[in-house]
Amino acid sequence: MATTLGLVSDEFNTDLEQSEQLLDDVDRVLRALDGGNYGQCVACGEPIEAGRLSADPFVTTCVAHPQLSEQPAQ
């Protein structure tokens, strides 16, 4: 039974971490919308392609800077 509880606890922690990340992403997007810079690449300031934003509304970089999009926004 302890093994089952451990698995459930691990799964819960994973779900919690994913939910917290999603909330952080939503908060970041809302701040960008309020600041008028949603859809601008954080690396170069150029507009992020509409298709890229449609595929991932939380993306923070244009296709020229994809590696930066994987880093947490500050």
C-alpha cells in the first residue's frame, strides 16, 4: 500500500507542478497583454508569427530565437 500511496503522491506533485506552471504562463501572458507587448519576441522585439502564437499562445520568442523560449520568463 505504501508503494501505491507513493505513486499517487508523485502523480499529484507532478500535476500540481504542471498546474503551477500553467498559471505562471497565463499570468505572464496577461501582464504582456496589459503592457501592450504580447506577441513581441523577448529577444529582438519583433512580432512573433501569428501561426506560432496560435500553436502556442505562451511562446515568448520568434522563430529566430527558439532556444530562448524554453527558458523561464522573468
